[in-house]
Amino acid sequence: MNKAAHPLEQILEETLAGSRRALEAFDFRLQAEEIGMARSVGEGIATVQGLPNVRADELVRFAGGALGLAFNLDPDEIGVILLDDSEDILVGSRVRAVGRVVDTTVGEALLGRIVDPLGRPLDRRGRLRREEKRPVERPAPPIMDRLPVKVPLQTGIKVVDALIPIGRGQRELILGDRQTGKTAIALDTIINQRDTGVICIYCSIGQKSSDVARFVADLDAHEATAHTIIMVAGGEDPPGLQYIAPYAATSMGEYFMHRGRDVLVVFDDLTKHARAYRELSLLLRRPPAREAYPGDIFYIHSRLLERATHLTEEKGGGSLTALPIVETQEQNISAYIPTNLISITDGQIYLSPMLHQKGILPAISVGKSVSRVGGKTQLPAYREVSGDLRLAYSQFEELESFARFSTRIDEETEKKLVRGRRVRAVLQQPQYQPVPVPEQIAVLLAVTEGLLDPFDLSQIPEVSRTIRRLMQDQLAGIADSIAAGELLADDDRQAMVEAITSAIEPQKEGPSNGVA
């Protein structure tokens, strides 16, 4: 009769069996691995010896875990752009190639989150639920994969939607001196996309942490966070992160674009991006050109903005609209970086410090702003109501400047000045208050038909609110047809004029002299 096996012997046999299986499955073949050595470490860059087979834009990892981007591939050494702080990187430490080009996290899990250009969360809300990676550098879609820009991207800002319209898939530059309201234009545009299905990505480059925190707080206050991805490469971050930030934001947007979604990407701002690239290039001993910028400064922005487009249905049918922001100095729009970006984009919105000082907000200079594509995307009602408004407003601004030098003004000139001042008052708009399309059309119709001429300028805001309430309450049917993109029929136009006239009649206080 066999005795039962001792428990210890049974455990020993199971352990030995598991070890045998592990040894049989283990691959004893030698694997070659390239290991480099950090030759020098500077502020934002490092030079590495070794790694003869590393690729351009490939990620490398230093001994402490810090990441870098292989940038200069010289025969004797590699110039690496650091994507993490250099404090823990020592000269002589080991460097390994990761085996993939620099990439970022993409996907639905990013919506409502604050991340860095590598897709790492910054909002202390834990790891992302699902992670998918895409290279930050991707080729722009070829011509045959693109469709014309035909669908409007409504900003909710009257002066933009009526006079400088933007289409989905367009690249519209926002430029002006500091503190003139460039970011405010982008913020209002993002807020206006709450119920449109447009995914928004705000890419902050080199901004102060307090400014980014204020922007995020504004988004939260207006319930615009759920459809927005906020990418932050702050001024305290390494210049390498600031350099790859706009490309990473575009890759995040392309994920949605290829799935048939419409995306809006705001780059705030590309002036700091160009300066970060200039800093890295000079540290890596690349030859400087005009204003010490490297010779490929135009190319780094053109290859970025060319990725904004409207795709064909076979390629997904989505669109990516780019709103790059650039800062000018002393209203000099002919400086190096602004002129580069003006030539790359499909138009520009220029914010004038003179208008800002006068309290005319948003401080958009209609004469210096242009949209080279958006006019084809405007809803038909805009073209019928404000078709000649842009030209008339530009002529008014010129006439007003000359009228200051004249003591006597003829009656015809006086009428143009009165109408122009009412148009300017109508186009003014507080921040955080985007105006729906039908209400914009109603107010513009009132001012172009001369219904607001009898009112004093101080009354225009209240009269405009009365007209907007009228569209919501009594003219809802016409409002729905306007929003649906239908033509404004003559009967509807006449009905709007009569209803507006009746609604604002009690607010009249007698004719104004137009000097206010």
C-alpha cells in the first residue's frame, strides 16, 4: 500500500515542473542592443555618442527615464532635444533608442482633460481610460483627398461671422499686439461650439500658468469643457515640449477628423513656438538666418498648417480648422513671423490696439482683416443682408478719419457717418456672449435697412437685445429657416422689417444728430 505523498514533496514537484516549463520557453538567443552615452547636457538639449542606427525624430530614453527627440544626426554625435527636465541627466549616463518616433496619445478619452504634448495628464484626474498612440509628425493629406471648404464654422461673433467668415477646414490667422483680445476671440469660438458637435483643441504654447488656469476656468464656467481638449506646454516647460506641442495637437485632431468629425484647433501662440524652435536651433549649432531664426522656420509652420483641411468622404469626410495666433509688436504685421503665417493661411483677423483703447470690442480691424475662403461658406441669409456691409463699413472708417479735419459736412456725408456709427455699435459685443445666427441676421438687417438710424448710440445695445428677443419669441419659424441655410425670401424679409419696426418703436427718443 503506497503512502500518500508528503505535502512538501508535492509543492517541490510542482515548483520544479514550473521551472522546467519556464526554461523551455525562455529564448536563450543573444539580442543586440545599441547603447549610447550622453556626451554633454545643456538647457533643453543634449549631445549623445553612439546609437548609429537611430532615426530622425526617434525617441531616446536617458538612464533617469527622461525622454528626448533625436534631431541632429551627425556622423560623430546626435543632437537631442530634451522633452523632460535635464536636471537628472548626467554626462556619461546611458542612452537607449526607444524604437519609435515621437508620438502622443489620441482618442475620446482626452475630451475634457488637460494633457501635455506627449499625452500625459496634468489635471490630477488619473490615467486615461484608453490609450492609442499616433506620431506627432504626419504628412499633410494630398490634394486629391481634399474637398472645398463649404460648411461655415460659426464663431458667434457678429463681426467675424458677417464680415470675415470662417469655414470648416480653413486656416484663419488671428494676429495683433499683446492684450488686444486674440485669445478672447478663440475662447468665444470654442464656447460657441457647445451644441454643434465640433471637437475643440486648445494648444497653449509658452503661456503663463495663471493665464492657462484662467482660460480653463472660463471654459468650465460656460460649460465648454466636455467637448474640448486642453494641451499645455507652459513657459516653464522645456523648449522641446513647446516645439512639438502644435504637431501633437494636430495629431489629436486628425484622429477625430479621419472618423468623420469636425475639429477646431487653436494654436496660442505660434510666435512663442517660433522662438522656442530658434532657441533649440541655436543651441544645436544650426546656421542662423534672418533675425537668428533657422532657415526652415517657414517650413515648420507650413507643414503644420497644411494638415488642416476638409477630407473627402472616402477618407472619412471630417474637417480640421486651424486658428493660429501670432503676436505683433507695435502693429507691425509685416514682421518676419507674421508675414510668413499670413502667406500660409487662408486669411487673417487683425486686432487693433487703437480700437481696443477706444473700447470698441472685439477690437477687430475690418479693413485689415480678410477671409479668402469663408465667403463661399456663408449662409445665404448673410450674403443677402450684409453683402455690401464690409465695403460700406471700410469706407465709413476712412470717411470718419477725414471728417475730423472738416468743420462743415454735407448732408449725404452726415447720413453715411450716422449709419456707419450704428453699424459699428451693432458689431460690438461683450465677451462670453456668442450670438446665434438668426439673431445676428435680424440685427444686421435692422441696421442695413436704416431702422436704427433714429436711435442714439447709447440706445443701440438695448435695441439690439429687443430685436434678438423678437427673433426668439415671434419669428421662430423664420429663425429656423435661416439656421437651416435657406434663402431669406422677400416675404420673410418684409415680415422681419415690419416686426422689428413695431418692436423698437416705443424705444425711440427722437432723431439723433449722429455725433455721439
